[in-house]
Amino acid sequence: MRILTCLSICALQIVLFTFSTFAQTADSITSSSNSEDLLLKESKIQTQRDSTAQAELLKAIADIRARAAEAEAEPATGSRARKSDSLKRASLLSKINNLRSTTPGYPVQLYQDTLFSIYTRIGSFDAKDRAAAISHKIYQLFDAPDFNPDFLNIVENEESYDIVYNGENIIISVRLLDALWVNKSSNELAESYIAKIRESVVKQREAHSLLNLAKRIGLALLVLLLMTGMVILINRFFKFLAGKISVGKDRVLSARRMRKLKIIKAEHIEQAMLRMNTILRVLILFLSIYLTLPLLFSIFPETESWTGMLLGWILSPLKAVLLAIIDYLSNLFRVAVIFLIFKYLVKFTRYVFHELQRGNIHLSGFHADWALPTFNILRFVLYAFMMVLIFPYLPGSSSPAFQGVTVFIGILVSLGSSNAIANVVAGLVITYMRPFQIGDRVKIGEAVGDVLEKSMLVTRIKTIKNEEITVPNSMVLSSTTVNYSNQSKKEQPGLIVHYSVTIGDDVPWQKVYTLLKEAASQTIHIETHPEPFVLQTNLNDFNISYTINAYTKQPSKQALIYSNLLENIQEVFHREQIELLSPSYHVMNKLS
């Protein structure tokens, strides 16, 4: 019965201690956020509340003691009191369990060795002060020149079990409240504490002895010596490797070619390999020195705790990366399956459109020159759809940062590529309108020449003066395009070259017709069928305008054809002594 009463009183004291802690925490928070007057007011209110709570708990303790006295005096009444005390004790233990989960423990340490933790206070000493005082006394035992672990004993008192050294120096007092926190009896807890103190002090004294210190210094020097030798060997090895790369570059390294184009020279490969050799040397040296530090720190007890920290700086990221890779394997498999499906789908699509381009597959209304641009469009759509399917499985795709970056990039692309998108759309329209093909002689705006290239963004043409002109597709779509080659292809009569001359009205038109046709028939690259023909285009005041028209299937040689046609017109008319009145001029006769 006395034990039950003591347990209940201790539980009530824990609740009192918790209320006092909450009061101190509330006071500190209030002092940092309010003025001095408000602090005094809140402190008074909190003090009144704590006083009320403490009075209630003290009353409960007194009630428990009174019931214990009644139980000893009156057996019948004691049975009922024990039952009531058991219920109260269960309630108090429930409160203690709640406090145990929220109240921190303060470690008692000897160097880096944690012996046990303190959770409760004694009088004006809170748990933190108790832990610091106990640690200080244990350090005194460690520093004692004549320390003997057999001089540590447990002395039982009325309210506690004291661990005493040499009969007079109290190291720690184990009260019932301490035992209640760890679900042990006071005697058991005191026995556990004294065993840990003995073991730790003896262990640390042996570790810090002069002999062990000399051994550790010697071992540290040996580690440093080995590390120095390893650094020298690593440097020599990579220096030797760099020399081999430089000496054997002409024999081992060769330039990489793509068809007839040399894209990487042997010197470039040598520089890349030397740079890689230097980076690898620095990385291995850094890892060697870094991994030697934990070995050095583990030799001395004072720095032994740094070993795990240094290793953790490297192993923790590697472990996190490895676990992330393992967790990502399922999504990686999904990504691989989606990629392979679309890869072979694109290959099948490429095969179909290449066959359309070669003419092996025919589709009604689908021109062969549409095959390649249509395949490019379809490939882009397939890859875009593939990225939509893969995106949710990418690492970090669900993070706001990743989504924000993708949105930002999308905005930049949309704002900065408006002209490019306009040219791409124009390129698609031009592709399916088919206004010209590669090699056609065209006139786009003021530029005349042969089409060299037709891409999604621009069209390049080569003039008769060997000038290359790049025209944006949006300009091609918005300007007038003249194609000189469409009517010169198979089953077409050809391009009509024409030239106008003016002849005096005294010359019969039949003769003019004959002479112009003769000049056209003698011109190079002029077709005999259909035959050249002449048209009268104007009746002027003093002459008549005639236009000679002839067919040719060589539109890219118009300059040569026109030059030869003019030569022939002059020749035939001079032969017939007919004056050409182009350009017009006036003859002034001087009067005598």
C-alpha cells in the first residue's frame, strides 16, 4: 500500500512539473511578442492558473495519503480506498505516458559516449541541469588519478537510491520518479546506472592512456605515410598515361570522318583525352584524401564521432541516388516500353513514306514530293504524343519547380518564335500547294533564279549571276510567284519566249511574219513543234508593233535564248534591208 501511495504522489509531482514547464514556456513566448505591461498581466494570470492546478494536485496527494492511513486503520474501509486509489493511479499513469512521449530527455555523456538520459527534475534543478551536473561529476571520476570502480556503491535512502563514490561523493540520486519514467524500480535503475558509469569510465581511461595515445599517434602517422605514397603513385600513373596519349596519338588516334568530311581531328581527340585524364586524376585524389580522413578521425576517441559524419556526406547522397534509381525502375520500364513502341512505329512510317516517294506505293491524289514533308510532320506528332505519355513518369515531373520551368520555357518559345512559326506554317502551305519544285526557274518578288532548297523555314534560289538568295517562306506565300518550268515538263508544249519589234508601216506584214519566224526557228533551244508564231500588238502612228512567240523547254537558259533570238532578228532584217524602228527615233533633215 505504501508503494502504491508513493507511486501516486510521484505521478502527481510529474504533472506539477509539467504545468510549471508550460507556464515558463508561455511566459517566454509572451515576453518576445508583447510589451512589458502585457507581460506582467499575462504572468499574473498564468501564475494564478498554475497555483490553482498545483493546489488541486496537492489536494489529490493529500487525499491519497489520507486514504492510505484509513486503509491501515480500518481494513474494510481500506479495501474501498485501495480500489479508488487504483483508478486514480491508472489515470495518473495515463497522463505520465502522454508526458513521456512529449518530454525530451537530456543525455549524460562522457566524451562521445552517452550513458543514459535524464527526464525529471529535483527541486530547483530541471532535467537539463541535472544531466549537466551528473556529466560533470562523471568527468571528475575520469580525471581522478586513483580511480577505482569498486568504490562506486549504491546507498539506499528513504526517498532515493544514491550512487556514491568513495562513500562521500554522490554522483546521482535515483528517485522513484526517475524509475517511473523508464518503467523500472528505483533499485533496478540504480544498478543499471552504476554499471554503465563503471564501464564507461574504465573504457575511456584505457582509451586515453599514454600508451594508447602513443599507439594512436603512430597509427595516424602510418596512415598519413600510406596516403602520401598513394598520392605520389596516383600522380605518377596519370602522368605516365598522359605521356602515352601524347606520344601515341598519331599511331592510335585517328581523325573521325563522316563520308568525306573530317569532323574531328587527332589533335582534338588528344586534347579531350588529356582533359579527361586530368579530371579523373583530380577526382581520384580527392576521393582518396577524403576517405582517409574518416580513418584518421576513427583512431582518436575525441574525433571518432566525426567519422560517421564525413562518411555520411558521401554515402548519404549515394544511398539516396541509389534508392531513387531503384524506386524509379518501374517507371523506367514503362518509359522504355513506350519509347520502343514509338521508335518502331516511326520506322514503319518512314518505310511507308519512302516507298511513296520512290513510287512503289501509289495513293490517289498524293504526290510523291509530299512524302518527305508529310513524314516529318507525322514524326513530329508521334514524338510529341510520346513525350506526353512519358512526361508523368519522368523524375520530378510532379514537382512545382519542374512544372514552372516547363511553363516558363513554353512561354519563351511561344513569344520568341512567332516569326519562325509563321514561316513553318507558310512552308507547310507551300509544300502542299506545290507552286514550284527543286530545280524550277521561278520569280519570287523581284528575285529570279533556280530553286536550290525548299525547307520548312526558307526557300533558297540561285540567280543567273550565281547569287544565292534566301527568301522566308512567309514572304514567298505573301508575294507573287512565277514558275517558268511548269509548262516545260513532260506532255507540255513548253515556255513561250517572246519579243516585240516595231517595223515601218510601208513593209508588208506578211514579209515581217516570215522574217520573224525565220529568226525564231534559227534560235537555239527553240522547239519546232509547235511552230513559232507572230502577233501584231499595236498600230502606232508611224510603225506597227509585232511580237514573235516561240516555244522552248529550257526555261533555265532564257538569257541565252533571248540573246540568240535578237541576234537572228537583226541579221534577217538587215539582210532584207528593212529598218528596225525599235527603239523609236526621229530623223531631222538639214535644210540647205
